[in-house]
Amino acid sequence: MKISEIFYSIQGEGKLVGVPSLFVRVSGCNLRCSWCDTPYASWDPEGLEWSVQEILSQVDMRSARHVVLTGGEPMIMPEIEELTAGLKQRGRHITIETAATVFKPVALDLASLSPKLSNSTPTEREGGRFAAAHDKQRINLEVIQKFIDASPDFQLKFVVNDGKDLEEMEQILSGLRGWEPSDVQLMPEGTDVATLSRRLPYMGEFCKQKGYRLCPRLHVLMYGNRRGT
């Protein structure tokens, strides 16, 4: 599978925010989010082809207990089942970060599900040539539900900016079962501290009303928007 980077950092999002983790970023994605902050793994996939054993050898060289498979979209990688099985055999805690449009019976401890709202549709980027395909694929309630039902733990992470996004998010949640408010993460779109700081207070008030969790993007606040963090 094509890998764009493997790095050790602090988990900046979700239930395990603040936990030192080894990130394995696959390169390639079936979506084209307008605000994607890792275009080198989606819009213009970069990286080298690695075997599962080569990836596991890199994991073996590091002592991190928590491993995060991210992207791009890990669930479209052809050997993802073999990779997660190898990680589980090594006693690693596995988080998979996915848009939840494709389901495979992988080994994991935390399914980090990030359904894409309509704010992600690239209507202007590259002349909008990916907009229709993206919009058709970005939400798959059946796949999201499969992850919820099959996973030991999960979180639903939404990139939201305003009230319209919150309404759309609530509509998606109404079509799912088996979740609690504490499973829902609200994350502001933005790759700079000023934007995040401006949007977080509004989202925080909504979380207080609903019992959802606020996802501040700690890694961006710590390191800025750069690779390997």
C-alpha cells in the first residue's frame, strides 16, 4: 500500500486527545474534501509502496503502544485487514481514522468515524470536477452503522463551522442508533490558530447544550499545520 508518512506525535483529536501515538498515513482517498488539510494523501497522493511487513517493521522499531491508521482513506487500502491483524498481534492499540464510506472487518480498538458534511463538497476547487462524485459518496449511513455495531469503541467526528452544519449533523445522527452524546466530536474547520480560536467558543456552547465533545485540534495548536505532526 502507498504510505505518505509514518511519524510519532501527540493525538490531537477525539477521545484519545493528548496520547502519544504513532501515525501511519496511507496515501489515496475516494473523497475530495474542499478543505482537506492533507492533500498530499488525497488530491495529489504522494508516497512509496510499502509491504505490510515493512510497515510492521517500522512499528516494531518504536515503543508507542497507540497506533493510528489515517490518510487519505485507510479503508480502501487492499491489505488493511492484514496490517491491522499484525498490529493486534503486537499488542498495539489501533485507531482507524476513516470517512466511513467503506467497511471492512478490520481489527481495531477505536473507530474514528468522520462523516463528511456538505461543507466538504469541492464545488469550486479544480473547477468542481470532483463535486458530484464526492457528494454521492460522502455519507453512507449503512457503513457508519456497521462500524458502530462492530467496533469495541467509536467516535463520530464532524467538521462544522456554523448553524447550518450543526443542523445537517443532527440529521445524520438521527439516522443512526447505538450512540451516546459523548461519542460525538465537533471539530472546527481550520488550519491556523486564529481560525480555530474564533470558531471554538461557538461550538463549545453547542456542546454544552447537547453533551457533545469539543475537538480543538490540539496538534495544530501545538505545531501548526505541518506534516509529521
